[in-house]
Amino acid sequence: MRAVTGDALAVKVTSPDAYDAQTKALMQDARATRRTLLINLDDKGAVQKSGDELMAALNCGSRHFSPYREYSKLAGQIEAMTANTRQRAERYMLYNKAASGTSNTLPDGDTCEP
């Protein structure tokens, strides 16, 4: 399976209206979403960690986008680009199935990656 590269997403998620912190937040979301395609789905700890990374990315995005719906719209586009082939979409659905029943909390504070 060929993963979506960060460089390809960088071209897609950057826009003239986005400032540096927003671009970094979107790239963090893209990395976390991409990792859902690569983890061992039989490893419950890895699935939990992936969910935590997605929540950290969501928290970061919500800090840098106002209104939040702007971030949500772009995060949805990242998700769509990540699962843009049948193989990736199937793998992403398997990740979501493996994550079903787990719980993650929205972390406090600054969860943005440097």
C-alpha cells in the first residue's frame, strides 16, 4: 500500500489564507490520519495511541482556526485524500472498526507538534 506523502498533502492543505500555525495544524492532522493506514490493527495499544494522536491533532486545529468549522472542513478533505483509493478506503474502514468501542478524550493545553 502506498501511503499519501506529506509533501502531496502539503500542496493540498496549504492555501494563501492559511497562516503558518494553521498549516502546521493541518499537517499534524494529515500525519495522524495517514498513520491510521499503517498501524498494526491487532495491537490495541497502537490503535489507542492512534486515536490519541487524532485527538491531539483535532485539539491543535481547534486552537488555530476560528470558526472551528473551517478546520473541520479541511480535516475532512485530508481524510478524503488519505482514503482516496479503494485499498486505502478499505484499510481506513478496518482501522475505524478496530477503534470502535475505544474512547479517547480531547487533551488539554497545547498539543500542536513543533
